[in-house]
Amino acid sequence: MSASPGKPAVCLLASEVAPLSKTGGLADVAGALAKYLHAGGHDVRLFTPLYASIDRAALGARPVAGLTDVPLVLGQQRYEFSVLGATLPGAAVPVYLIDCPALYARASLYTADPDEHLRFIAFTRAALTACQQTGFRPDILHCNDWHTAFAPLYLRTGLGRDGVFAATRTVLTIHNIGYQGIFPAAEVADLALPPADAYLLHQADLAAGRINALRHGILYADAITTVSPTHAHEICTPEYGMGLEADLRARGAALSGILNGVDYDEWDPRRDRFLPVHYGPQRLAGKAELKRRFLARTRLTTAPEVPLAGIVSRLAAQKGIELMFEALPKVLAARPLAVAALGSGEAKYEQFFAGLVSAFPGRVSFEAGYDEAQSHWIEAASDLFLMPSRYEPCGLNQMYSLRYGTVPVVRRTGGLADSVEHYDAASGRGTGVVFNDFDGPALEWALDTALDLNAQPAQWAQLQRNGMSQDFSWERRTGEYVALYRRLSGA
Ligand code: ADP
């Protein structure tokens, strides 16, 4: 039974949470979903590891009674963890930080260390222990990605028969199916499963010598979501399912897609805290002013009228940077265009952008790294925004771009397909330029189409207005999660 009728109590497990820790979209979703559930009157409690990069003193984090130096044995390993309570900055959401320096005091959130699976099995177990110890009876246990995907399995064991979890239903959200948390079967003892529950493990994987964390979440969660309706269909196919398509298809209607929302407190050109000038659909002069200042800041020497294409991305194969290898030099050579890129990742992509800067002096800027302020500047100053992703579960920057009057040029996949509509000049409908094929010529076509539209001021203004009037707010998306929670819990 939930404390408030119609408002299921939610235990949210996330390996990263904005603004405490972030490498990608999961952090934004966890932070925003918690914030809006809390604002809607739900008892939502967020659990996340206390990484070395999180400033516990600034958060005012305090030990939770009965949860100091709790022993945890996983296979041959013995850990001690403590739980610190705080509230999420900018929201009053209770957040529980799992403190275990042996596991989380590393140089980055995620590692390639041999105990990576143990870091997140320990996190999951510690969070479940914290619910028991504090008497928190969640109606919904919402886990995210491979890191916490063993939680539904644990609730099928004796742990799940504990009073606090007796009525708990589980949701797994897949933010990125490309990361599955695979580790050797020889390390099965690290799960600390009672022998009687070992049958719950995926036997074919075990026989093949591996354990796949995400697969167990798919097998045992009461509901599975991914972060866009199109991606929910895509991951049931071999092209996008990354080997998990058969398990996903087998879950049938338990799988659905809920598009991520945008935190417009952070991402709105009318009040963006990173920008010295603000603008909105009625005051686009501010955008032109920001572009002028941005060109100067980044030492781009193109005239302000020359279209500027922005890129903010992890530089990984998923993001379709290969297509830019072919298309960008061609289009830059053929027509007036400037490019501002920000991103870090694989060396070959960083080298490509560095090479583009040298090949087109004064027309291309590239910052290798992660830079929040610069990402806001690029959104505001650019005319177009490029996301030619190979796959994109949801994607956030295309939705930010719409709000900033920056026309997204995207491939028709996942959340890009669900949030950007190809512009039709005849009817004046649509919000961006959308291409289908994952190849260089398709991106080149899309860039040419966008630049042709940009040369027609009335069409461009219509396209910008259409995008700026879209609403991808979390208020709306949270309602979809609440509807799912209610269906599952009967609350
Ligand atoms: P993914 O989670 O696959 O990286 P999303 O589009 O869902 O992709 O989320 C990416 C988030 O990370 C966005 O908020 C984006 O602005 C931000 N981001 C990505 N790379 C950088 C960077 N180099 N600097 C600043 N922000 C970045």
C-alpha cells in the first residue's frame, strides 16, 4: 500500500544523477524524474553512489541511522558501506548516497576495472538494504540500465519476500542498450545469490561463460521502458537489440517507450543562466547577438550571416560521427558554413575535428572535453544542430535545439524520429531536417537541404517558430511514468 492513495511510492536507483554526477542522459532523467515525482506529491527516494567527485560537505550529507559501516559480502570480497542522506540540489528530493570508498573513490564514474560489476552489484544491494533498514516500502522499484538491472532478480529471491518489498513492483528503464554489464560466469559468486535461487540466472549465458546484467533486468522486471516509443520497437530487432532482441520480444506488452523530457529550468533561452543575453520566439535579435559574441569567443572569422552548425556530443560510434567524415569537408568546401563542435571520446573522432579546424581555418572550432557552459552557448549561437546518430534511444540535444530556435538536422532513428518532424516547405509544417539512410550522402543531402532553407528567410523563420513552440517538458513525461506505476501497483 502506498502512503498516499493514487501516488505510488518510488525507489529510484540510478548510477548517475544530475547535478551530482553525470556522463549522459541517464543523469538528467534520474534527476528530473525524481524532482517532478516529488513535486507531484510522491514519496520518491533516490539512491546513487557517492563518487569521489561528489562534494558531500556542500550537500550537507548526513549519516542515516543504522546504516554506518554495514558489512557486505559479495563472493570473496568484503566491503563496508554507509548511507548518507541529503536532498538533491535545486529540489527537495531525498537522496541517499551509498558511501564505499573502496568502490566509488575512482578517477571516473565508470571504469574498465575488473571489479566494475562488483561496484554496481554492491550499489544495488546497499540500496535494497537501506530500504529495509529505514522501513521504506516502495510500491515501485525503478532501476536504470545495467548497473542496477539485478534489482528485479533480487526481489525474486528471499530478499523480495522481506516485508518492505512484499508489494513492490519493478520497472527497468533502458537508456542505452549498448552497455549491458557483461562479466565472466566464473564470478557468479559475486552476486551473493542463495544457491536455491541460482536457477534464476540465464542458463545459456552461464554455459557460454558470461553473465549479462541487463538481460536479467529484462527477464525479471515487471515492466521495461526505454526512452522513446520508436526505440522500443527498434530494440526488438537484430539491428538495434544488441543481442537482447529475443528477450525483449518475449516480454511483449511489458515493454514500452516513454520519451525523455527536457528540464526547461536549465534549457530555455529566455532565462539560460549560462548566457549573458536572453531571447525567445518574439525576440530573436538576442540569438543573433549571442552568435556574434560566440564567433568572437571561439575565433571563428566567418561573417555573422554565414550559417553556423553546432555539435555537442559524446564522440562515440553511436553518434554517427563517421558520416561527418565524408559530408562535412564536402559541404564546407562547397558552400558558406561554419561549424562549432564540442565533445570528447574516441581519439579518431577528436582527430577528425582537430583536422577539420586546420583544413578550414577560421570556419571550424573544436573543443575536446566536457563543458556545460559551452554546450549552452553552442545551442544558442548555432543556426543548425547536427545529430546524425547511428542509434539514439532518445537524445536530448535535438529537443534543446528546438527550444533555442536552432534547427536540428537528425537521422530518423529512436527519439530523434519521435521529436523532430521533417519540414515541409509547401505546408510550412515540421521542425527540422530528417534523413533516413546511415551514410555520408544522406547527411550531405540533409545539410544542403537545411542550408537551402536557411537562405530563405521566411521559411527559416517558420521552421524556427515551429520548433520553439514544441513542449517536451518533464511535467508531461512524468505523467506517463506515473500512469505506468499506477497500472503496475494498482495504486
Ligand atoms: P547520451 O546520453 O547518449 O550521451 P543524450 O543526448 O541523451 O546522449 O544526452 C547527452 C547530454 O550530455 C546532453 O545534455 C548534452 O548536452 C550533454 N553533453 C554531451 N557531451 C557534452 C560535452 N562534451 N560537454 C557538455 N555537455 C555534453
